[in-house]
Amino acid sequence: MLEIIRNWIVVQGLDLSFANILARSLIFTLIILLSIIVYVLAKRFILRGVAVIISRTSTQWDDIFLREKVFTRLAHIAPAIVLYVSISIPFAGYDWLITVLHGLVLIYMIAMSILAIDAVLNASLAIYTTYEISNRIPIKGFIQVFKIILYSAGIIFILSILLNKTPFYLFSSLGALTAVLMFIFKDAILGFVAGIQLSANRMVSNGDWIEMPKYGANGDIIEIALTTVKVQNWDKTITTIPTYALITDSFKNWRGMSESDGRRIKRSISIDMNTIKFCTEDMLNRFSKIQYISGYIEKKKVELQEKNRLEQVDNSSPVNGNRMTNIGTFQAYIKTYLMNNPMINTDMTFLVRQLDPTEHGLPIEIYVFSKVKEWENYESIQSNIFDHILAVVPEFDLRVFQDPTGTDFNKLVS
């Protein structure tokens, strides 16, 4: 082709040397124009046609590939192919220049191919996140490893072109740099290994509520990447934790609570032990008017009377035999009150118990599970329960223990 155009120019009456330069320039210009035309066709027509076809399909996969610009980046390779194939025509006889231009075009094609594959990986991750399994087994860390390998291989291929060495020569040279590479990619390697363990053992997933005081983390996991795990705390701050720290350090995962049928309420109130006593008839008559325990009191009175009769107990002293106490009746009331609370899951662990007495009184612990697990509603239910319990304590001739305050000392002085 070069010879034909050059001869035609010579026929027109121009000098041979000038005709040679002009012919090469014309062909090079035509190649550039052809590349631009190919790019415009690929970008303006083919890509738009693909976009129209994708918009009419029911699947979302192709939409994600389009959004991640996979096809756009592939379109940049088309004009580079034209240049690579035809660049030797105008520069025939200048092998060194052809080699340089081929190398530059090839570097461009490698770069665009890497970006296209990167977009494919991004699209694959986006598609994966549309499935429920993505919350249980996150793969972002693995995608990042593939990207590191991809870009590293791309850099090696580009260097092999620039240095005029085979890629295998450069790959073999990496053996001597193993220690340096391990130091540079230490966090990535640790994160990759940790990611495998976390995924294989299902230790954490996106959306899990974890607590890790060492790093000030207390909230939901929003991202599990190659080297970091992001936790959005309840105050909306973001804590970043090294991925391998979830393997080497301890943390609490609340997933079990989230997947169960309830959320635990474990709280106690301390009763002043000076107010604990046997129930008198007057007290029992008063307690019988409380609906939740009226049946319990009548049943208990009959049961204890029969037991004391069989044991021939001397009733002249309340110490003899079996007697009801105000603290026991209070516990029975709490238990019945909670069992009638529609927000409490009675199918799970249900305890109202006494803990060891301390210098702060006798703790009465409530250990139950609420049906509601959302934080705000859970706290509201817990508050309502203890508001009520604290309010009814005096009805059983008991008193809540609390350390003396300035007001108490002022009363003593007055």
C-alpha cells in the first residue's frame, strides 16, 4: 500500500524523497482516522445498541455489567487493535520505530484489558451482593486479592515490554524478592488468610452486631474487605478493624441473639434485707387483692396449712413450720406479671431468682427474653418492666436498697 501511494505521488510530479515522506504521513493519518472511526462506532453505536438491548432484558446481571462500564472499557481496545495491526505499514523499513510503537500500543491494550477485567470483578461482586448468601459469606476480600494478582501481573507484562524481556524471566526473578514482597504485602496476606478462616467458620458476616472493646467497636459490620473490617457503631461513627485481628483477638458476636426467638433481659434490683419478714394474715388479705397473685396466695395458704397440720406444727410462733414471706410473695408476683406480659417469650429461659446477699441488699434478678430484638423497642420494654416492679415494691412492705445520699444525712441532722 505504501508503494502504491508513493508511486502515485511521484506520477504527480513530486520528488521521490518528498513523495516517500508524504505517503507515509498520509497512511499514518488514515490509520489514525480509521482508529477514531472504529472508536466512535464502538462507543456511539455498538455500545448504545448494547445498552438498548440490555434495558429490554429482565435479568439484572447485564445492567450491572453496563453500570460498571465493562463494555465501555472494552470499546477502548478496538482502536488499539487497529493501530497494532496496521502501524507497521507507514513505517515499513523502520523496525526499531515499529517495535516502539507496537510496545506502546500493547501497553495501552494491557492497561485497558486490566481495567476491563477490574470492572468485571466489580460487577461480579455487585451481582453476588444481591443474593442472601453474600451476608453470610462475604467475598470482597477475595475479589481484592484477585485484583492485586491482576494488577501485579499487568505490571510485570508492561515491564517485560519496556525492558524487552520475556514475562517468564521477570516472574522467575520474583523468587529473590519473596521476603521483600511478603513484607510489603504482609497485611494483605494476613487479611487473605483471615478472610478464609472467617468465611469458612462463619465467624462474622455483613450486618452482624459485634463488640470489640480493644478497638472501640460496638455496632454492625458494614464491610468486610481484604485488610479491614468496617463497623458502624451505634453513635454512627465508623471503626476500622484489621481483618486478621478478628482471628487473633477476642470479640463478641451478637448474631446468635439476632437469629434466636428473643433478646435477653438480665437485670436485678436490690431489696433492703431489713424489710424482709413473714407474712401476717393482714398482709395476706391485702396481697390477695392483687389480681396476678390472688390465686397463688389462696393455693399457697391451703398447701402450707395442710403441711403444717400433718407435721403438727405449733402455730404460736411464726418461726415454726412453713410460712409465706413478703419477699417470696413478691417474687411470685414478678413471675406472674412477666408471664402475662405479651412482650416476653415464655418459651425461652425464664427465671426470677435471688442472688447472693451483699452489703447492698438482696438482689432479685430477672432473667428472661423479650420477643422484640430491636434496640429501641427492647429498651422500652425493659424500662416498662422495671418501672412497674420498682413501683410495686412498697406494696409488699419491702424497700429498695440504695446507698445513703446527702438528703438522708440531712434528715439525721434535723
